[in-house]
Amino acid sequence: MAYLLASLLTLVLITLWFKGTRFVTWSAVLILVLWAWYTPSPLFWTIYLPLNTLLLYPPLRRKLFTAHIVALMQKKHLMPKISETEKIALRAGTLWVDGEFFSGKPDFDSILSKPYPSLSKEEKAFLENEVNTLCAMTNDHQVFQKRDLPPEVWTYMKEHRFFGMIIPKEYGGLGFTALGHSAVVQKLASRSQVLAITAMVPNSIGPAELILEHGTQHQKEYYLPRLADGRELPCFALTEPLVGSDATSIRSEGILFKDESGKVKIRLNFEKRYITLGAVATLIGLAFVLKDPDDILGRGEELGITFALVPNTLKGIDQGYRHDPLGVPFINSSLYGKDVILEIDMIVGAEEGIGEGWKMLMESLSVGRGISLPSTSSGGMKLTAHVVGAYTAIREQFGISVSQFEGIQHELGRIAATTYMMDAARIFTIGAIDAGEKPAVINAVMKYHATERFRDVINSGMDLIGGAGIILGERNLLGNPYMGAPIGITVEGANIMTRTLIQFGQGVIRCHPYAFAEIEALESNDIEKFDRLFFSHIGFALRNLVRMLLLSLTRGYLHFTQRNRFMARYEQKLVWSSAAFAFMTDVVMGLYGGGFKKKEMLSARFGDVLSWMYLLSATLRRFESEGMKEEEKVYVEFISAYALKEIQNAFEGIYANIGSGFVNVVFKFLFGFTYRLNAFSSMPADTLYRRLADKLSADMKSRNLLTEGIYRPEDEKEALGALDACFAKVLEAKSVKTKIRIALSTKELQKSATLYEDALNRHVITEQEYALLKKAAAMSEAVVQVDTYKIDDYLARK
């Protein structure tokens, strides 16, 4: 009986730890557990009970414990020091589902109920009419040859307000949602990267967004209508020769002075580079450091980073240069300014905007990363999937379609799953933006994975179409996107930095329920606040330790959910990985303190865990929101296995490299070995690759559904139109070829150059079927051709 009571009490205690109940509750149960199991001596109780009571009484605890802990942490720098610029960056975004993953106890009822938006009728109509018309006007090969969009394309974009998609209707813009904006960019990217970038930049970070959020009423009323209808073409000038991602190191300088009439003005000198639309912009949104050496404004000399709206007509501005970004001819350039004189009213927000530039930048980036690059990448991935699904079905080797080779199916399956996943993440993230969120951490995840996964997809696509991918010309649908893939990876800082510094490095401070508040309490020497946070943090870590161990032992089944069996299993594994992620986050913070910033390889692996938890959750949200269709399950099965295996790999890397000495031995051999034996998942089964490959190469409806949103010309004179028509004809002829294959296997027919004619003569196929085969063969031969140039034309680049 005593054993049963002790076991029951222990179970109650573990349950309380698992659920994260308050210290005062579980400490009482712990006393009963100790008494039931061990019947400790009076000396033990004499020590334990007063100490326990002391920890439960905050005023005494603060004096005897917390004050000394604070002093030690401040002396040893056990918490990372955060500069004011970093604080602005951290506060710029909002906490969204990323906070759930850091909690160790994510609420999937909340996560899977977040908005998953759809386009309005107006946005759909614009996509089907104006966007399709613009795509039809643009020949990407000719754009590359002539190094610019045709004049009529520029005119059409201005007339139809492509540069004013995000500007409200009251100012003459289209007033589109973030999803509408994204859908336009996605479709344009499937036609021409140059076209997409040109339309994208004025609608992402830059003057329009800055004026909308921070401009004066006069600036809004004057500039927004002009930006909406193309009278003003904007650019955003931030990057400099020695300043990339570290915008706080800007050298461009503005000096306040008084002119002859006593009016306060700014003398501006700058050198910018990598400025998209810089060479043609009429309105330059320019970041610079503003100084007031004579203290004219009475605010000291250093006034901070400031944004100004600089007309290109001002004396001293030089726009006469172009960069050549890997031969992709979107307008990108250097900008120079020598003694350019600005009015104070040219500052975004006028005098109130002085020194507010860093805050403006962080707020803009926290949104822009989630729309622009994911949209262009999604367009590129969908185009690639659309092309290779058809091409591998059409192209034959050794008498059969190359889509039947397992090596090809492996790549086709990966392309299909990746495209589905990233489109799910794109829409899920944009749903948050349209709901008013600014999910800075998730947007960093999206920037990294959208561009990296597009690089994976386009690389595989180029492998699948072989020589047709490397011979440039109008027939080549993937060559130009392939050359542009590295460009998105470098935007807003190379992906190496995004992965190693931003995703987890900023995420842990921004999303952890206690870390940022504890740092602020330490900095302000607020012992009472720190005491409350610190001991809550200990309870939080204990809860996640217990959750990690129990969920691991039960392989996640200890998490109960009302979702159906198919969805429930993936939710359980995500909850399990979140518990391990949250606990290990506290471990690295405890081990390295403020020095964790320098552990970039570890930080990158934590970022990988966070990323793949989010991408899988977005996939589940899409699947559920679209009605959990049976034919879509294969995507979820593949992506779940793949994402959980990536999470597994990241954890193994963390356990192998965390700490040193005894700590490293414990994690490397005990934790690492256990997690290898009890893995979250293995890589997707070969059958999943084959099933996904068939969705691209053997099922027109599934392929078109996956790649919905790209531009598909109906004109068969165009390469993509011809490919689609040929694919349809090849699928139509598939059953006829099966007849011939059976006849060959039974020796009724023999392989020969006249196989189709022999099949007709032996009545294996009908006249109509013979005509279908001949038509499919002719179309296939035309589609697999590549562009050939006469030598003189080639040398003249015609």
C-alpha cells in the first residue's frame, strides 16, 4: 500500500512538472513524495523545509539569493548585452507562432487557426487581365538581349499602377493586400525575373512604405499619388561599399547648416551601391547619418540614422552607372551624391523623423522579407516544377519516358514537395502580415528558406532538362532563372548571416518568454522584476526538461490532441521537438551566457530546428485549410518525414558540439546516442518520391494545381505554351503506347524504325491512334529542340 501511494504521488509530481504548474504547488507534492519514498531524518527536514519556505517567500528570497545572483551575472556578463540599435530591431517585429515553438508547449489549436488567406475578386481579376497582359508583352530572352524591359512595358506598368499595389486607393494606388501583392510578383517571376523585380521593389521596402507609415500628411498627399501612377519612380538607397547588412555603420553623412537666409538645411554626401532602380529613380529614399556640429537643433551633434526623400533633380546627384548582377539585367546601380542640399521637409516625417531611420528600417524589413523574396522564389519554383514535370514525361531515352527512371523521380519528388511546402509557408506568413502582424523572426526564416529552397529546386530542374537548360535562347525556360538564383540569396545580407545570426540569434531574445525581460531587468538593476522572471524561468526550464524526456520516451504520444489520426501524429512530433528545442535553448543560454552570440554554428543549428518546425506547421495549415484532400496527403507525408529528419540532424549536431569537458561528453554520448536510437523521423520512403514524381509527370491536373499562379501562355508558338500542349498530347497517347509495349513483350511486334506503322498494319492500334502517336512524336521532337544561332548572329549577340 505504501509503495502504491508513493508511486501515485510521484506520478502526480511528474504530471505537475509536465504541465508546468507553479512552484508552490509542486513543492508541496515533492515533500509528500520524499516522505513517502524515503522517510527522511529530522535533520533533513530541518534544512529542507526552511530553505523551501525561503524560496517561496519573494521578499526574503530577493535579499538572500537574487541580489547576489544579479551581482554575479552582471560581473560575469552571463547575459548578452544588447545595444539600443539591437533593441529597436528586436522591438520592431511582433511575436507570432514563433513564440509557440520557443515555449516548449506549442498550442496547435492556436497555430492551425491562424489566417490562411485567399485573394479578393478584384485581385483575381487583376491577375487574369492586367498581369497576364503584362506577361504577354514581355519576352524574357529579348529583355536579356536588350538589357532592359521594352518601353511599352514600362509605360503599361505605370498606367496600370503596378508600382502602386501597396498604396491605398485613397491615394490613387491599387490598395492590394499583402497576398494580392505577392500573387502578382509570383506570376511576374514565372515569366521574367527582371519584370518581377522591377514591379516588386517599389512595393516593398522604400519610399512608399516609409511615407505610409512615417510620412507627414503633406508627404502622403504629394508623393503617394505620384508613386502610384508612376510619375515618380522610387528606389531605396541603403547599402554602401563598406556597409552591407550592418546598417548602423552607414558612412553617408548629412550636416545641418544655416543658409544665407538663416534657414536650416542639410548638406549631404553619399556613395551607395546595389541600388535596384537606382539609375532610373526619380525619388531616392536615402539613409544617412545626420550630424549637427553647431547644435542648431539643440539635440547634440550626433542625431542618428535618418531617411530622406531625395529628388533626383537635385544638384550633385550622379545616377550615371549600372551594375551587372550575373548578367540578369534588372536595373541595379551605384548612386553618388556630392554636396547635395536638402530641405528639412525632405526627411521622412520632417523634423520628427530625424534620427528615426534605424527604427523605420527595422519595421520595414520585418514585413518586406516575408513578401518579396518568398514571392519571387515561389514563382521560380512553380515554373521549374511545371517545366520539368512535362519535359521529363516528353523526353525519352531507351524507348521510355525519362520520368520513369528512379533517379529522375527522386528529383521530381523533391521539387514537387518543396514547391508545395514553400507555397504553404508563403501564404501562411502573408496571412499574418495581412492580419497586422510583423513577424520579424519568421520573415527571416522565410527569406532564408525561400531563396535556398529555390536554389535547390532550380539546380535540380537544370539537371533534369540537361542540355536544354544550358543553351540560352527563347526555348530555354530555366536558364535565366538559374542565373538569377544567387541574387536573392545575397539580398538583405547573405543567407549565411541569416542562418547563423538572425533566425535564432535574434529569435531567442525576441521569442523566449523570459530572456529579453531578464536582460532589461539586469540592465536597470531591477531586482524585484528579475527575481520574478528568474524563478519563473527556472520553472519553465524544469517543465521543458520533463516534457522533453517524457515525450521522447513516449515518442510524442503523451501529447493528446483532438485532431484526426493523420494530422495528430505530426502535431505530436512537433510538440516533442519543441520541448527539446525550448529546453536546449535554456541550456545554451546557461552555458554560454552573453558569449552565445559568437557560437554561430550552434546558433545556425538551432535556427534549423526553428525553421523546419515552422515550415512543417505551415504545411499542416495548408493541408487542413484546403480540406485535407486524400490526394494531397502524399505532400504532407513527404514534407513531415523530411522536415523532422532535418530537425533530427540539427539536434544531433547540437548535442555533438555543445559545451566542453564533462558537459560535452554527457550531451554528445548520452543525449546524442539516445536521439539517434529514438529519432524523430527517417528520410522519406522511395515510394513517396515516386508518387510525387507522378503528380508532376503523369497527372496534368495535379501538376497544374501545384503550379497554380504562374503565367501560362496559350500560344503554342511560345516555349511554355508548346510544352504544355505537347505534354497534354503525350499523356493522351500514353494508353496507345502501352498497347504497343504489350505487343512488343508478346513478340507480336519487333522494335524497328517503322514501329508505329507496323503496329497499325498489324491492327495493334487504330488509324486515329496512329495519327495521335505521330502528332505526339512531332510535337515532342519540336519541344526538345534547343536554340541554334548562325555564327555571325551569335557573335553579334542577336
